[in-house]
Amino acid sequence: MSQTMDSFDAVVVGGGPAGATAADTLARQGRRVLLLDRAGRIKPCGGAIPPRLIRDFGIPDALLVAKASSARMVSPKDVRVDIAIEGGFVGMVDREHFDEWLRERAARHGAERRNGCFERIEHASDGGTLLRYRDASGAASVTVRTRAVIGADGARSLVAQQSIPEAQSRSSVFAYHEIIALPEIPPAGYDASRCDVVYRGTLSPDFYGWVFPHGKTLSIGTGSADKGFSQRGAVAGLRAAVGLAGARTIRREGAPLPMRPLPRWDNGRDVVLAGDAAGVVAPASGEGIYYAMVSGQHAAQAVEALLAGAAPRCLKQARKQFMREHGRVFLVLGILQRFWYSSDKRRERFVSICRDKDVQQLTFDAYMNKRLVRSKPLAHVRIFFKDMAHLLGLARV
């Protein structure tokens, strides 16, 4: 059996942005990599990617189905705040094609692609790591030998559940969206270069609803941790509100999203997590593609160190590096979501704050460049006092 068993330096479980990026990073290093993914899986996602992602990961312009040059924030009372994205744009992608392109890029650089469902990790008597999966037909169980495993198999990651105790108590929200065809005559007020974000309790008691342009299609969706909340009903209501109730529905997708990064991403031996499996969806915004790809890159770098002879504790560097770069952003966004999204009264004030030019500039600087901007201390001071006025009810909405 051991003579015919396929052997890899690393197996990446999950072919979304995190897993595909991890596989690509290792393949470029000359490692033999297996990228294992379930066929036909498309994650619900608005599809927004910032300029830093496009630049850092070499995303071609042809993959962008739209370029958003503005955002509209809509309050519970239908107050609308339009924010121009000055000097740039946010790229929009369709995950069906974007994820496949990432997987194909990894394959071009040497990763081996297979479709199948992960079953379990075992350890051989000689100390080697064995990974078992069910093939695409579901009829056969296949075992491969590997030196490391990267679990990038989503918020309910089986790799994480089997390998890392902290993953057992993970909490998640649920995202749901519908991809619909844009009618030949768009509804009144529709702007193909604008992303609409709607803060209203009827659309989500703890998040927001969105209408994002995808060229000839749109993503209309919402998210919530409230298990009793009807997200399909909310999306139907949002479609009606924007004049798209009768538009053709191309597909419907739903999936859990993690609420925060796991406190541990590795098992101290041969497994490290990335993407949703690691919990890297940003609070408040729900953004995940950029953070997934960065975490996949860090996971691959940690595995590369392991393969090069470093002690297994090197796997901890994946999380340490990610949190060093982005932990503060996640903390600030988590506080923002818990406070401002807790009621329609607070959502109303939140949208009102977003009228402020200082808030707009600092928000987009942080989003576009993926860091908290510290270059304008006076703007931060002004924002602080404006926030306090809203918190104390002294500012007009």
C-alpha cells in the first residue's frame, strides 16, 4: 500500500481564495502540493476586492466584472449618504469565476488539483501524516501521504474540528445572497458603479443588506447571527425596494461565516488553518476575500518553514503574522459592529456620522490600503468629538 500511495509535501483542503493562494504560494516554491476541493461550491459573497488585493496578488483586469467608484449608505429611515471613492475604485468579482481562476493559477504553477471531500487525518506507525478523502464520485476513499495539511475548508472546517480543540466552540453568522440578471432596462436610480449598503433591522437585526453591481448581474444579500431571522424574506424585500423583484434569479447561495479569528490556527505538529476556517472575516464590513488570501499566504509560508526543517512551532507564525498586521483593524471593527449595529436608532446615527468627510476619507484609506491610517491626527481628533456628540445624542441626525 505504501508503495503506491501518492505522496505530497502539503495537502491544501479547500479551494477558495485562502486555499488556492496557499497552494499557489507553495507550488511556486517548488513544493509538491495537492489542492483538494469540493466540486460546484460557490460561496455567497458580495465580491468586493480592494486595490491592495488586486496589486499584491496580481489580479488581472479581465476578472473584474465591475469597478465601483462610489458607495451609498442607506439608513433605516432611508437617509442616503453617497461616498465617492476618490482616486481609485473597488473591484467587483463573481466568485464562481474568480475562485476558479485562482485554482487554475495554482495548477499552472505546479499544484495538483483533485475534487473530493475531506474525511480525516491519520498518523502512520512511522510518524507520517496520512490524509483520507472521498473522491468526486463518492464511491471510493483515497489516502495520500503528506508532510503538512492546510485547512482552508470554510467556517465549519472538518480539518479544524478534528485537529484544533478551540474550533469546537466556534460561533458563526449566516450569509445569504442571490445573483440576479440585470434587466435590459435597469430600475430607476440604479448605478452600475455604486455599491449600496442598507442598514435596517428588517434586512438584518445585526448586520446589513447589500446591492452590489457585477456588470450584467448583481449580488443582493444580507447576513445575520439570528437563527430565527428570514434572510430569504429580507432579500426578497430588498429586491422589491430597489425595483428588482421580477428580475431573473441566476443562483442562490448561503453559508456560515466566522465571527472572529480562532485563538489558535495550528495543532503544533502538521496542520495549520487559513481563510474562514481560521476565522478571518472582518467584523462590521463582512469582508473576507483579502483577509482569506493573506491568511493563505501566511499559512503557506509557515508550512514552507516546516518543510525546510524548522520545528513544528513555526506553524504558529501564520496567526502571529496575520494578527500583527490586521488584529487592530479586527478589534476596531468588532467594537463598531457591536455598538452601532445593535438598533435602528444607532444605525441611523451611524449613517449620519458617515456624512462627515473626515470619516469618509479615513475609512476609505483604511479599506483601500488595509491598515489603520495614522497620518492625519487632527482628523482623528475631530472624528472622536463628533462620535462623542452622536453617542450622547447631541448631534442632529
